[in-house]
Amino acid sequence: MLAVTTTALAGGVLTQTDRAEASTPDVVVDSLSVVSAANGQSKATATVHGARTVKLQALTVAVRSADGANRDFPGAVATTLGTGPTTFTSGSRTFPAGTYTYYVAYKVHDHWHSVSPVKSFTAGSGGGTATPAPTASTPSGTATGTTPASTASSTPAPAATATASSPAPSTPSSAPATTGATTGTAPVGIPGTWHQVFGDEFNGGSLDASKWNANWFGCATCVTKPPNSAEGSAYSPSQVSVGDGSLHLKLAQQPTTVGGKTYPYVSGLVTSNGKAQFTYGAFEARIHTPSSGSQMANWPSFWADGQNWPTDGELDVLEGLGGSACYHFHSTAGGPGGCASGTYSGGWHTFGADWKQGSVTYYYDGKQVGQITSGITSAPMYLILNNAVNPSHSGTNVAPADMQVDYVRVWQH
């Protein structure tokens, strides 16, 4: 199993650690537990507070079985959290025999998010009937809650006992399918057993500088040239923002001069270079690309790159080329790839790739769209997202344009 490598400056010395920093959530969990009644039913209790005052569309305790199935405690509440503690008590239910993970999940701006810690409990055989009666309360009385109707049925089972564990948190699959939200427990559509080693849900109010740089190889505030000489935009940190649960990479038609060359556009780019890089794994991002009619506009890209191009390789999970969603893998052996059939513009779509020794398999919205088996390198790569533009593709260029990213996640076996 290959671990993620992240870097951070400590006392002026570049040091390494084997974990990725977590992004700051809107909701902070103070305590979380599962309790059982004599009739074999269990309920969850969580005490939470807001990192700031935040209005939640839903607050619940999500549950996943060992095979990844959604078995959430019934019901959820809409509430407004302040910085003081609020206690949420779920409805009761019994669980078929097995081991389950559970964690706090919440919905804001039509997106589901999850919060550490993730804990586990083990249930005996049988099943039961879920009784939806969730509540949320706060000692100060500042938070209010409503109880949506929710029912589930099963057969009685023995009690469940809660114990702590440390898998990575995930986004509940109970989010409506129309939002395109994912569980986060595994990459969408990619088979195998995975654990998450890196992620950013973009839930805060600014870019997480422990994970991302906001330009291409420059100082924190520098405007930089593009990675590819065919691009028509310089990259400025001013075109990068985080808000409403998404990363925004904004392209503007604004002549910008860098290094003596004037580019007709300025745009946004982020890269994890120097902060997180990976050898093998599943890379996934949920992206809303700019569109031109039914085509993908501009040159939006989600990709990974090695330190020595092309020797170390370049893995293009997504790049919008000529209005289509395309994928490639570049190395000294060439740059094979292809474009997926169908429309991947004008809405949220999930773009992923499974990189392993000798192959990269590409998945769009959970469906395999291609595979490359030649020239696959093994050197570590860092992540890049950018809203590029190619002036020669005038038929699909649109400005201003906002490339939005709901999340970026990386898993390994």
C-alpha cells in the first residue's frame, strides 16, 4: 500500500508527513455515540457546534455497512447552528448483523458533507423497525429544528455497541440523486477496496493553503504564465475563490502581461505541488464546467503531473477539448487518449481515474469511458485543476466563465 506524501514548512525546513490536512468544516463534532435499548433498537446522539453561525438544510448521523450500503439513522433535522453546543438525537432503528461505521453528516447549499470522527459499532443477527423521531436542541435555545417524515423497516436484532475507529469520513449517499453527490467512501464506479488519503470538500471561505497553490509555480500572490504555451490565459490568485461549498476558477477576458508576453485572458488554477503527491490511486473530482450550448466550453482540466515532464508522466483525468470531455496519459512514449461520448457540460459531473501499475482506467459519472495501458509511469504526481482557454478554439471559448469544483478526493488500496 502506497501512502500519500504531503509537505509543510516547519521552522524554515521542508519536512514530510504521511497524512493530508483536513479542510475546515462548517460543523464541528464535540461528541458522538450510539446507545441501545432493551428492545434491540439503537439511536445515535451527537453534540455539535458551528465553526460560525450556519443554517443547515439537514443534520443527521449517517451509517454505512461493511459493503458500503447506506443504513443511516432515520430522519434528519433542519436547524441553524451557532458556536454553542447543539445536541442531535436520531430516530431509533435496529440493524442486521454486521459492523457499521457512523458519522455526522449535514446538508448546506444543496450539498451533503461529512465530519470526523468516524466511529464503528457491531450489531448481532436480525433486523427491526426504524422509528423516525430525530431532534436537535441547544442549551441556549438559539437553534431550531424540524423533523421530516422518514420511515424504514427491517426485523428485530440484538443491541449494538459503539467503539471508536479511524476510517476517513464520507458524504452520505442519502443526498438526492439529482445533486450528483457521492458517498465519499469509495470512488464512484471504480471497483476495489479503498481508503481515502486526500480530500478537499471546499466548505470554507478561502482556499486551504496547506493543500493548494493558487497559480503555476510562483509566489503566493504572483500572476504566472500558463503550463502550456498553447493556452491564452495567465493565472492569478485573484481568480481563485472558495464559497457556497465549491472552488471557483474564474476566467475573464482581460489582457494580462507576464514575463514580457501578453495573454488575452486571466484565469484561475490550483495545484498541490509541494504539498501533496501520489503514486497510484483513484483520483476523483466533481466539477461543473463552463458550457457553450451543449458543448464543454474553454479548456477546463483536472489532471496530475510529475516533477520531470514528460519522463515522470502526466495523467489527464479530464480536459475539455473541442467541446468534448477527453482523457490522456503523456510520457516519453507519447500521449494516447480519447474523448467520451455523451454530454458532460451544463451541470455537475464526476470525473475519475484509477491509476495502477501498467494502466489508467477512466470513469465519468461512474461509468468506464476508456483505458490506457501504454507508457504508464510510476513517479509521484501532484494534482492540478485549471480553467484554461485555447484561443484557436474560438467556437467553444466563453468568457467570463466559472469552473466550479465541489470536491477533490484521492483514494489508495
